[in-house]
Amino acid sequence: QVQLVETGGGLVQAEGSLRLSCAASGRTFSNYAMGWFRQAPGKEREFVATIHWSTGRTYYSDSVKGRFTISKENTKNTVYLQMNSLKPEDTAVYYCAADSTRRVAIFRIRREEYDYWGQGTQVTVSS
């Protein structure tokens, strides 16, 4: 079984920074991509960022582009989300995801394109 565990969430002031980590463990799997989603209260889970594992190519939602950076450490099966210039509207539970399925598209931006999910970590940005 594959397990993903997110860490690094917390309370931060607007314009502040936070770095989330997500480590995959358990059985070996073909890691094609990992990504981050977030879900605010009463809203749908939305795409934040993704990284294509073999190439390191990244893609971001418009709402976070220029402020967030996704990165990885291959040997650890770990993905990071560096969040800078945080805004109150960034407040949400952030979920890490991994895709073990070979797909035509390089970037996975939909929930259904991911096979494994972490438990989520709360990020709260105060104004």
C-alpha cells in the first residue's frame, strides 16, 4: 500500500511563507507525477500545482503562479510546496497526491488523475 503524509501546515500571517512536504512510502510504485490540491470550507477541492516526476516540469494554477513553487527529491519520493506571499484566500486544507498511471498528458490537474492521496494539512493565513 502507498501512503502519503503531508507536513508543514500551520498558521501564518498574510505575506508570510510556509513550506509543505509530502513523502510517499510503502510499496514501490511508478511515480509519474505528484501534485498539490487544496480545499477551503464549503468548496470543491481545487488544483494547486503538479510536477512531472521524470522531467521535473511543473505547472501551476493561475491563483498561485508566481507565489508557490513545487519541487521534489527523487530519492525520497518527496514533493514540496514552497508558499510565499500568502493571502487569506490561500487558507485551506492542502492535500498531496501521486499518480502511478501513465497518461498522455504531462500535467495532471484533475483529482481523478491521481491514484493516491495524503490526509491533508491545514494552512491558515491571517489578514
